[in-house]
Amino acid sequence: MVSNLLGMLIGAEVDREEGGSGLSGAIEGYLIEGAVKAVAPLIATFALGWGVRLLARRAYAAVATKRLR
């Protein structure tokens, strides 16, 4: 719960600026921060895998073209 405190505080402040009581914003901030914590490692893994694949294809293309000449 303490780890999601920042998300709750930001969500409550945004909700107050929009004219709400802050409670619904705190709940939304808590949920959004939890979702970001769950999805961020997946995105990082995908990006790393894509980069490795790109570099492997470039290396293979460089080696394959040198053999043909």
C-alpha cells in the first residue's frame, strides 16, 4: 500500500483540480500505478527482444553479403 501512495496522492490532486472530492481520484491513481507496474516490465522485455532481433538480422546480413562477394 505504501508503494502506491504516490499514485494515490497524484490522483487525488488531479481529482480535486477537476472539482471532485479527491477520493475517486485517489482510487484511480492507485489502480493506474498498479497497472503501470504490471505492464512496464512487459514493454521493456518486448523492446529489448526487438532490439536484439534487429541487431541479429543486421549482423547476419553483413556476414551473408560478404560471403557472396
